Amino acid sequence: MRWKNDGGWTTEIALRDAPGGFLWRVSIADIERDGPFSHFPGVDRILVLLEGNGIELDTDAALLQRLDRRFAQVAFPGEARIDCRLLAGPTRDFNVMTRRGAVEAAVVARPLVDSMLLHGHPGDEWLVHVHAGTVLAQRGGERLDAATGDTLRFGFEDDADNRVVLTGSGEVILVHLMPQTGHASHPTPEIRAR
């Protein structure tokens, strides 16, 4: 969908709806020109640079972050006033938004070499976005293939079925979505190379 300010495009990858708005949303944004980001009160955001020479994000006249290398990332609250400046031409960015107090996210962009093991707790979800290459995901007897541009989603219902093995070659963006209950938070997400 085209942005309201006409500065770029958003391609939605996945969304978990809830009364009053989404619990989480994952998308790719193509930023074509300088301009403000939309406001998302009560939402935490993580942005990862995928392609292009980068961006600078400013808030209230103070530099928030300069993303000028591939897979660099920044986290910020959705209600912040953010102005984006392109460093040298358009960029493509990976965006994760989570409803504060309901879901927490951790994002890792990395090469996939050999195999990798993902673990989850009951209620967790993992998204595996294939930025480049191919991935084979195995969980129990289930096998799923994915290629560049595909995204796999895994939910975890109980501790008996809490691991996914990824093999292949290329680059992946891993999003670990963890429900928050009260003020407790999950341990750091576990990603193991095997």
C-alpha cells in the first residue's frame, strides 16, 4: 500500500489482529523520499535496513540513529516524532511493530550457513523471512521449503514441540514474538547454530 504522505510503499508480510488494533505487524517498507514516519501510539517498533545506502532518523531536532550498513537496526516507540532522511537514494527496510505490554519482539538478521535451531516457549511465535537464498525448516515430521521473499511462521503451543531446525544457505531475518503477561518478560531468545 502507498503511504499517505506519498513517500514510499509498505508491503505487509504478517499481522496478528486483536480487538482495538494489531498485537504485532511485520512489513517491508520502500522509502523513496525524506519525510515523517506515521505515529503508532502504544506500539514499539524495530526497523532493519535491508537495501540502499541508509537513512538518518531524527526526533525533536536530535539525531536518533543513522543506519548506513545493511542489517543495522534501531528500536523506538511508535508515538515518537520521527523524521527520516535518505542518505543517498531509496532504501528498503524491514519493520516489526508490537503492542506495548502485550507482545515483545527480538529481531536478528544473519547469514544462514549449515543449520540453526530455534526454540520457543508456549505462546511464542517465530517468523523466518528469507532475504536471500533458500531455507528448509523441519519441526517434528513437518518439512517446509522457502526461498527469497518467503516468510515462514511457527507457533508454539506446548513445551513438547518447542524447536525448529533451519538448514540452507543465504540470509534470513528472524523475528521472535513473545507474549507479555504482567511485567514479566521472557529470557533472551535462543538461536543456536548447529
